[in-house]
Amino acid sequence: MNATGRLKPSDTGELVARPTRRTQAERRAQTREALMAAAVEHINAVGAAAVTTQQIAASAGLTRGAVQHQFGTPEDLYLAVVTHGWEQVAAAHRSAPSIETPLEQRIIGWAHTLHAAYDCDAARAAIEMLVHHRNSATFMAGQLPALQEAEGVVDRIWADSFADTQLPAADLIRIRRTARSCVIGSLVRRISDPTDTADPAEDLVRLLTALLAPTA
């Protein structure tokens, strides 16, 4: 059956369904996803300073014109990579332990969730790009809305998860952002020194225990 609901005869004379044609929007979304996946892969492989749109397009089986058509300029593509990274960070936190989990296990679970969220491929590519463009006020301002939206999502999940600590919401948010800074700091150090393989999760557990359950 085709897009109009018709069948076509096969070589044997039987009626078979015609392949459904993708819409223009579906093709555009697939192209964008392919370019995004290739961008994340190459940024993590060669670094933000060395990556090119030609590499990204070739890896996705597309031309540089596809990059321009989908994103405009290379900077727009790299901003989209950062936005994608923050979206993935927010999504990763949705699986963090909830308030029903005993506090000790909840802290351990959150420490690993925080680390995994910022250590995923999409987030590492975003951080790589932010480190590279840290002196560009325009680039940093461009990624701010996506960052703020992701931070708001994670803050709400975190505050709900630790509401039973009786700490004020503002204090809970400061603790979460302190932990986030520790995780990102460790990842930035790894960018500068790829031989640094230290796992910050244990230190994070100790930090969160001291701040969230000081009598534990």
C-alpha cells in the first residue's frame, strides 16, 4: 500500500504494499540526527580545535552543503552540539534515585548519575566545545538558554529527591551545583590530560554525604 493507500502488483502478480515514502520533515530530521551524531563523534575523537565540518559531513555520508542547509554556519552546528549535550544531561538525570530510596543508597546513586550524565558522549562534546569557545562571548551567550533550561530540570529533580533532608531548597540547589562543578572539573582536566583516568564518583559520594547527611 502506498502513501495514497494503494497496492502495487509484484513480479508474481500478487498485490504487495508499496514502501511508504518519508515526508520532507522526516528526511530533514534524519539528516540532522546523522550530522549531530557525526559531530559528537568527531569532536570527541579529535578535539574542538581540529574538527571540521567537512569531516563531520563525510562521516555522515553527506556534503558540507547539508551542514549549511541544516545549521547555517559551523558555529551554529557547534552551538547545536552544545544544546544537544545539555538536553542529554537533563534526560540522564530523570533516572536518578528518588526520595523513596534510602538516603545512603540515594547519595551513591546520585553521585554515579551525576558523573554518568556529564561523561556521556554528547555532554563531553559539549564541554569540549565550551572549553574551546570560552573566550567567545557570542558563543557562550548562545548556549545559555539551553544550559539554563537543563539546569532547571535537574534542579527540580534533585530538590524533589532530597526534600526529606529538611534543607532549604536554595541550599539543596547549591549543593547540587557544587557537585556538578566537581564533575565538570574532572572532565575538563581529562580533556587537558587524557592520561587522567581518576574516577571522581567516590570523592563525590563523600562530598554529598558530608553535605546532605552529615550525621550519617
